[in-house]
Amino acid sequence: MPHPWTAQAIAPAWPEEPPGAAGRPAVLLRDVFTVGSGVRQAWLRVTALGVYEMQLNGAVVGDHVLAPGWTSYHHRHRYQSFDVTSLVLPGANAWGGHLADGWYRGLLGFNGGRRDLYGPDTGLLAELRIEYTDGNVQTITTDAGWRAAAGPVTAAGLYEGETYDARRELRGWSEPGFDDTQWKPVRQVDFDTSVLFPADSPPVRRIECRSPVAVTTSPTGRTLVDFGQNLVGRLRIRVHGDAGRTVTLRHAEVLEDGELCVHPLRGATATDRYTLRGDTDGEQWEPRFTFHGFRYAEIDNWPGELAPDDVTAVVLHSDMRRTGWFESSDSSLNRLHENVVWGMRGNFLDVPTDCPQRDERLGWSGDIQVFAPTAAFLYDTKDFLRSWLRDLAADQSEDPDRIPPVFSPAIPVNIPVPMPPGNPAMAGWCDAAVIVPWVLYERYGDSQVLRDQYPSMCAWVDAVARIAGPAHLWGEGFQFGDWLDPTASPDDPGGATTSSQLVATAYFAHSARLLARTAEVLGKKDDAQHYHALSEAVRQAFRAHFHTGGGRLTQETQTAYALALGFDLLQGDTERAEAGNRLAALVAEHGHRIGTGFLGTPLVCDALTATGRTDTAYRLLMERSCPSWLYQVDMGATTIWERWDSLLPDGSVNPGEMTSFNHYALGAIADWLHRTVAGLAPAAPGYRRLLVRPLPGGGLTWAKAAHETPYGRAETGWRITGTTLLVDVLVPPRVTALIDLPSMEPTEVGPGRHRFHTPWPGTTR
């Protein structure tokens, strides 16, 4: 167990000015200390009320970005630990930090947002523990003896951008021997260290750098840089010019009429400014305390002509290990999958956000609920999502009815939709409290996540049971429902064709069933029996209210049938087959275009496949007219959009206020690509057993997938050669695989590489 903290949170003692439109300035804090000889090990523990960058003897400590990240600070506040043995020196030493608002005190939320959500003060909290070879221990901490100064970051905000005046740099400020006599005193900031915990999620890092693909001039004469990929991060510039010249960098995801289109950013100005110090050898700069979602940058007041080598895009996200890959014979489908990957990368920046660019960037629970299976295949998200779930449960614990928030970390916001006051129950969003832990158990095989989240899971299902009452139906009043149904108008994103009551009741049955299965895994037999009975009661209520007999429903929508089939709300094979046929007919009647929003989209292809209509699922997947997945690809998308038509067919930007070009929710289709197109799926928790059941179609001639399971690498790949389907499989050690191919009896195989041949076209069982 880590030793107790003795450090004090500190901040400059001077009175602060009110924040300007570009945000508050970052400050510098420093101190000196003396180290004896014979250092065996030195460790730094550090966090901030805000975001920080630490330096020790002139060197930046670690490679984390925007540390300590964003958590539900009043409940859980991360700190980082660094081995700094190589940085401490015998004799005089100096250490210090940049400190900025970040999520703690910066602007967050819609409609102008709010500041100071977690407190009125930023603060730095650091402790350096030095162990000597003779057994002695020296501890140096942030305390009242530190000094503070204004730094070169004159304004910084996550939405606003960063303003940096290089003429204000203080060379050597974090080195011993620097003259800090003009620096100001610090004061202690009240901070409850009991909420501190060691980092439990991968840090945000600089993951890669991308060069421009084009530098052009807009119709109005602006210099535009195109990086060829919608990404999340910031720019690094290399510039030569006179001291005092300010270069301005603006960011956006798309162009409209050849100009930078900033309307989708709403209140986020996403503008960085750099004032040169005038070095004759040139100077390099990258912001520290902001990030942007962009493909394009507009650069103003550049000295001379901008060359492509002068600017680089630095990609930021949580440093998760890549674990999943997919590829096929269709280049558009491959681009779609890449768009899913890039959408995830941009939105997994410490919190699983909905979007990375506008005045929002919140950990919306509905988005991650539908995307979790895809995320867990593509990257090792176990620690990342478990940390987020802990925040969700902590925020949920403050609600008197134990209802999870619709985004976590939870903050007060002015949501631009008519939500009821307080923390209303939202089907599909709050269900993340049950579904995401189950997905992590299914994909990683560790039941501890279920054990940890069990109180939160029960609290949500119990809350819905109280709301629904003995009728076991709920969802009246405002619900997000099948959000951004393609029929929704630009100014009414919740205007879905499927009723919120049908959606909510279906999710109630599903979450109750998953909770019952969770209780079984945890050995809670009475709970399992209770929640199974509850799930069945809700299922029967759904049938009584929304089922008209056979496989037909009262609401003839793709989402209604996808939910009924995906959540097992129908009775028997005959009803399911009829419902599948009706769903296929609805898809065909709509020209094989998508008719689902956030909650129906992840289920529709699986619902078709499970009822023998894989042909229709492929036609839906491969459709190119709007709304469809490949419409976005044909329109030049490099990430998944929030709306099916974020970019309209005429090339103009959808005028709706919710028009993000980087929103991973609709990319949940990738899970179907992995499991059904490539045929690589878990048949037991943690991929302890694989199900290899590829279902070729859509004109594809080959497809393959690979996934780094907890047991090692698994691979599947198939190719159609004439009248033969050739399937290759790699099974990891200690794993078995059920091979279920057309025209073949299912067979079980063990670890190693296997090859199978079967006639094609084949027959499916």
C-alpha cells in the first residue's frame, strides 16, 4: 500500500484575474533541494488540480500529456508515479511544474459552458522520495517554500486552444542555479488527499506524427493545411521569424466552399497562437494544454511561405495496446474499418468521449455502451474502461435513486435538448452500467469487473424496476431513444421513428437478463433467480404491448425488430424467422439503406444474420446511397460521423447543431465485421473458446481478422477460389475453437494453425 501523502497542494499566492475568452494562463512553480551521495532509487508521485507537466533539473519528467487526466475528481483523483533515479544529481537540484486549468477548472459543456466545476483553484501536489544505499530515505514535497511565476502560456483551454508567447520563456527555470528571487510566494490549496489513487488507466501520450498531404490557398486567400486524416491532437510548428510576430493556428474537421468550416465546433474556438521570440536558428513549438479534433488547419500570419515540413500533426490518445485488425477484398469496406479505428483513437483520450472537437467532449454512456464490443476487439481497453466504470459508479452513488449519469465524469451542463431536470433515467445510456462490465467480462474473461461493478449494475436495474412498476413498461416522457435516427431533422436529433417506450422496455429486459447472468457468474443464486424472473416478466410485458402475433410488432421499424431479435424478446424459431423476414423486408423497402440510430444500428446486421438473412445484412452494409456506412466513405470520411448525413450529398455541412465528423457510435458495425464477416468471435469469456463461423457475402472474395486474446493471437481468414471456400485459423495456446463452416459439420480444434476446404457456394445450417 502506498505511503500516506505529506505534500501540500500549492498555487501562486497572487490574486488572479478573471479568465478571458481564450482561457486562463498557465503558471510556473519551482523549488530547489539538495541530494546526498549514494542514491539507490528516486520516485516522483505527482498530480494536479488541473493539468501539469513536471520538470526535474531541466528535463521533462515522463511523456504523459494532459496529466493527471479526467476522472470524477471529488471521488477519484489520479496521481502518476515516475522513476526519476536518472534525473536526480548529487548536490543541488531543482524541480518544478507547469500548471493549467484542464478539465478541473477549465471551460466544459454546451451553450457557453461553465468554469470552475471542481473548484476555484488549481494546484500542484508532488512528492519526491529518494532512497539511499545506506537505507536512509529523503522526502521532498510541494509546500509553502515553493515559488511561482507567470510563464509563456498566457491562455489555455481544452476548447479554446493555447496562446503562447515565446518571449516570456524563462530559460533554465527548472534547473539549479536559476535566479528566482523575482518569483512570488505560493499558498496552500485545500485538498482532500483521501480521494487520491494511483493511475489505473493508460496515460495520454503522443502516439504518432503525420505530415501534411497538401498545403493550399482557400478562395479567400487563407493558407490551409490538409493532413488527409481526421485526427485528434495538435500541431507542432517549426518557424523562422521576427520576435513579436504571432502565428495563428485554427482547426476544423472539414472544409465548406473551400474554407475552414468551424460551425460544427459550436462554442469551441480551437485556436492556438504562438508569438515568436526571434531565434535566428528558428524555433519549434507544440501546445501543452489543449487538444483539437481536425483534419484541416488554417495558418495565419506565417512569416514567408509555409512549407509542408514546417508543420506536423501530433496524434494524441490514451496509449492502449492495439489488439485487433480486419481486412477484406473491398477497399471501401477497409476504409470504413479504418474510419472506425480512427474514430476510436480520437475519442479514447482519457475518457470515452462522444466527440473530440466541439464544446462537449463528454463521456457519454450510450455511445460507449454500443461501441464497447468493437473497442475491446481493436484495443486493450480493459483498464481504460474499468477506470471509466469506477467513475460512473462513483457518480451514480450520489444520485438518491442510484441512477447512473448519462455521461461520466458527471458535470452540470446546459444540455440543448428538453431533458427533465436532475438526473433522469435514460434507456440505452444508463444501461451502460450493466452492459459495459458484461462486455469486458465476455472479452477479457476477468470476473473481477463484474464483482466490482455489481452494486452499480443492481442499482440501475432496481431503479428501472421501480420506475416501470408492476406493468414492467417504461420510457414515457423524454428519452434519447434511438438517437439520430436518419429521419430525424437537423434541429430534432431525438426525433426517432421507434417509440422510446419500446426501446426502453427492450433494454430493461436485456439489462435484467445480463444482470441475472452476472449473478450466476458471481455465485449469487438468489439474485440470479430474481433477475431472471424480472427479465422474463419484462419480456412478457414487451410481447403483450408491442407484439401483434407471429413475428410482427406494433412498430414497423428496423430498430424495433433489431431490438426484439437482438434482445431475445420473441418466442420460438417460427416467430424469430418471421420477424427476421419482416426486418429484411423493411430494409429492402428502404432501398437497403440504414433506418436505425444509435441504439438500433449495432443490432440490425446481427438480427438479420441470426434469422438467416445474411444476404440482406450484406446489402445493408454495402449500400452506398445516403444513409449508409459507405455513403460516408464515398463522401471522403476518414472517421465515423455523428449523423448519417453530417455531410450532405451536395457537399455542404448538415446545419444541425449536432454534426460531428468524429463520433464512433455508428462504427459499432465493426463488431459484426469481426465476428461475422471474418468469423472471429468469443465462444467463452476471454476467448477461452473461439467460434469461427465466417459468413461470406456482399461480393467479397476474401476477408481476415486477427485479435490478441488474453491467451495469445487468434486469426481467421477465408478466401473463395472458384468453387472452394478456403479457411485458415490460428488458435492460441490453451484455447479451443469451434469451426462452423458452410457445407461442413461443426468440428472442434485445439491450438495451432488449421486449414479447411469446403464447397462454395455452400449450404448453411
